[in-house]
Amino acid sequence: MKRAFAYIATSAAAGMAAAYLAVSLFSTPSQPELLSPNPMPAPAPVTMPTVSQGPYSYANAVQLAAPAVVNIFTAKVTVQRSNSLFDDPFFQRFFGNRFQSPPRKKLQTSLGSGVIISQDGYILTNNHVIEDADQIRVVLSTGRTLDAQVTGVDPDTDLAVLKTDATDLPTITVGDSRVLQVGDVVLAIGNPFGVGQTVTMGIVSATGRNQLGINTFENFIQTDAAINPGNSGGALINAHGQLVGINTAIFSKSGGSQGIGFAIPVALAKGVLEQILKQGRVVRGWLGIAGQDITPALAESFDLKAGSGVLISGVLEDGPADRAGLVPGDVITTINEQPLTTAHDILYLIAAVPPGEKVRVQGWRGDKPFDIQVEVSERPRIDPRQ
């Protein structure tokens, strides 16, 4: 019995030892929970901003606008006299005109672009494209060639309106240039260097560019879409194929595109077009003064009472301002209650006033204020060739 009890006890002890060893080897020990005095909140899920993705192709926009963009070819006959020894007055005194060489005629050609605005044949382009041309031809994207005549021009904005006899022409959809923002995609369509209709793409680099010395009235759209010689008068369109500007000029030292091009906003072009079609010319208001911006140095130098405004530097004799009593040295601070900061403010404000209407001009003459009514006249057309 003692042997049997010892055997059972030994077997039980061995079994318990084996069980403990198995539990120790094959069971996963539980990890104690670590408690922090300031538990960190769970991170919020990251929400990526929604980005409006543009189209991968602007082919639809180009297909809508390109048929209405035309190539413009102009020709002008110039007369040149050869520099002959017999043209000298000394020889003409003895021989007269017997040996004088006859003048030679030379044909000068140039190219540009234009945009068909209406089905009855009206085309919008730049004035410098067709200026002094004796013959104007437009070529459609299909290769069709048409003769064109000048309906009206506006050198102050460098715009011109042409007319063809065709009545079945494709037209462009006019957009709203006033809603353009820097960064908007734009495309320029034209005929650079005469290679044929070409499309270039860029963005709006700036709006409202002025005082560049290109035109009298400037409110340009600046773009980095490539604009080269021959693009003048062509279309600047948005990503929907709508006309937003008329390509006009480039800023370049080499004569080619350097990423700074300028287009006339279609909102300005529409106003010019409507006046030309309605009355054959563009009518703007005019005061007949020359102004200078007031700087702190200028105000101190002339001991001006007004700290801001426009200093009148010249008054045209018998002009509207002269008849109203304005004199050089006066400082205009407001016109019709609108404050002025630059001379360009007067130019644009008065240009929008119909001739015959009166405007209220307030300012300072020395240390005394003045308040004058001036009747606006029509702005005279200045020939840029003079």
C-alpha cells in the first residue's frame, strides 16, 4: 500500500508539473493596461480640401470659338522717291525736272487677326492692324476669303470694326470679362507670324492693367498665353469657348512672346462696338485740361492745401474747363462727389459723361475751396499720326 500511494503521489506531482509547463509555454500573457493622468484624445480624421479639377482637354472650347476667328491681310500702296543727284535743288535750277527720277510705288502688306461678332458680317479687330490699309481681306478657318471694309475705328482703345458682305458667317459667344479672376485658364487664338490659325494656352496673370503707354484708355487683361505678331485682333477665350478679350499687345524685348501679353476686355470692346454701329464713331466726354498726380513732395513744393487730388498743369484755351474758369494751379479733389487720386481718374470719369451734361468740380485754389459747374464737351479725335 505504501508503494502504491507513493507511485500515485509521484504521478500526480509529475502531471501537475507538466500542466504548469504547458500553460507557461503556450498561453499569451495578458498585458496590463497603462493609465495616463492626461489621456490623449483620438486624432480626428483628416479631411482633404475639395479641389475643382479642370478638363484635361480644351478641344471643345476651341471648336466653339475657332471658326469665328479670322486671319486679316492688308495691303497699302506707298510712294517713294529715289534719292537721285538730279533731285537736288541746285541741279533742278539748271535742268528742271528733265532728269528727275519718277516716284516709285511700293506695296506694303501686313497681317493680323479678327473675331466675327455677328452673322451679318461685322468683325472686331485692332485699329493698328488695318490702319491706313488700301485693301483688307479676311480668311476664315475654312479657307474662304472675303473682302472687308472699315465701318469705324477708335484709336483711343486701338479697336476697329470691319464689315463683309457675307451673311452666313460663324459667330463667337461673348462672355463676361468682368468676372475674370487671376488664375483663370484662357486661350489665345490668332494667326501668329502668318503660319495659320494657332491656339496657345495660359492663365490670367492680372486684370485692370493701365498706364502702360499703349493706348489712351487702358484696362488690359494680362496673360501668359503666348501672343506673337499676327495675333493682334484675335480672340482671348475662357475654358468654355466664350470671348473675354481682344489680343492687342505684347511686352517683349525680342519681338516674340515672353509670357506677358495684353488683351482688351470684351466689356470695353462691346461698348466701342455698340457706339460705332449706332453712330459711326465713339463719343466721349472731355474737359480740356492736363493734370498731374499730387505726391507728398509736390504738395510740399507748391504748398498745396489739398493733400490729395489732381493738380491742373494746363488748360486748353476756350475749352470746357477754360470757359468754366478753371486755371493752371488749381487742385481738383472731387468730380460729382467722387474723390480723385490720379489724373487717369479724371480721364475715365469724364469720358463716361455724355457731351452737353454738366459736372460738379470741387477743389482748392491756393488756400480757398472752389465749387464749379463745368459743361462737358465731346472729346476731339486726335490723329495718332500727328
